[in-house]
Amino acid sequence: MQHYEIEPPAELRGAIKCFWYTRWEFTTLPATFEVVPDGYAEIIFYVGGPCSIAGPGGWQVLPSPFMVGLLNQPAVFHTPHRLDVIGVRCFPWTVFDLLGLPAGQGGVRVMQHPLGQLQAGVAERVAAGRVEEAMSQLATYFLANHPPPSRNGLLGKAGAAMHAAGGTLPVTQVAAAAHATVRTLERQFKQAAGRTVKDVSSLMRFEQVRNRLWQQPATNLAGLAHELGYTDQAHLSREFRRYSGTTPAAFARKTKREQAAVAPDFVAFVQA
């Protein structure tokens, strides 16, 4: 696997966390893989594939690009071929404004959007090994078409506080950091992200637990619960199971097995 990230231009940093690239050459094909929730939304371009998502009616082929909004549970994908993926990692309170779309509840969604016109150019550059040019093409599009909101606005201040605390701040403290009332913050946040401050904070905190267990599977769960502001270990375990579908202990055991089978710089497909 090859994976790397680059920062967006300064003008976009209030809306976009990073652009990233991953090449996945699976040991066996076809391959099925899982994306676990976190606190970001992703715009996904891929070359190769096709890439499909599991749904109630079976596998649904996804066009490139598609969007992975905030997830409440793991999403399962399938491909018969190698995948080259370029992602635009966005903050959930900026992604819909960035795309000029009404806020939604999240999940994986197919977009009828002018971004689709960039697919041919992205694919050509990736195939030629000019990945950073492909990322620059996307950055240029966003700079020209969708000026991002100011990072100093209410939502930017709230989001910065949430990220700095890893999702551990109560809503009252997030509102104070944004110099807003709780009511004003909640209304504007829901309008922008389609989810509440508490929803997104919970995902950010889950992401911290998930990442810690990936990096250090032997982490003491009681100590981690205390560090991240959960009521106790049982509270951490309930929240972890809610988003991952498994217990922290089972996730840690699975992580140990996977780390033994892959390179040490392995990075998750979308929600890294």
C-alpha cells in the first residue's frame, strides 16, 4: 500500500483538512474492505475498480466521485480490481457548503455534481503517476468555484475547539469557544452539518479511541476512558460498539492480527 497526504492551500484550510492518496493492491481479488466512522466527511475519487458498497439490495456500484459523510456504523465496500484513491477530507460543518449541496444526515451518497467532470483528468494524471497534479486539479476547482467559509466564523471557532479537545468538550464549552449561545450554535451547526454538535463530538472521541487501539492494541481501556472523559470503561465500550459494531477488546485483537499481516505504515482506506 502507498499512502500520503498533503495540506490544502491556505485559503481552503477552513473547509478542507487535507487531500490524500492511497493505492491499494490487494493480496487477493476480488476484495472486500470496511470503513469505520470518524469525525470527517470525504469526497472520494477512484481509478480502477469498480468500487461498490453493500446495501439492503446487495452491492451498489459507486461512481467516481462519491461522498462519504459522517457514518453511524462501518460501511463495507467491494472491488474486483486494484484501487487508486484520492480523497478530499472535509470538516462535516463545511462539506455541504463547499459542494453547494443541502446538508444531509451523512452516510455514503452518490452526487450529481460538476465535480464529476474532473474524473477524466484525475484518472489520467493518476495513471501517469502524477498524483500531486491530480490533487492540485481538485484544489484549483474548489478555489475557483466554492470559496470556503471563514475559519474565524462561528462554526470555524466551534470546530477548532472540538478538534483541539478531541470531541471531549460539552456543548456549553463549545458554544463559549465560539462566542455564541448554545441555541445559536446548535441551530447553525445542524443547518451546516446535518448533525448536532454532540453527534460530531461523539464521533471525534470514538475516532481517538479507534486510533489509539490501532496504534497501541494493548492500551488499558479503563485508563483511556478516564483520559477521554467517558463516565467509565463500560461507557467507552458502549460507544465503541455503537459505531464499530464490535467491542474495543475484539477490535484490539483484530488489530494485532492485521498488523502482523501488513506493513507498519498501513493506513485505513478512507477514514484514517
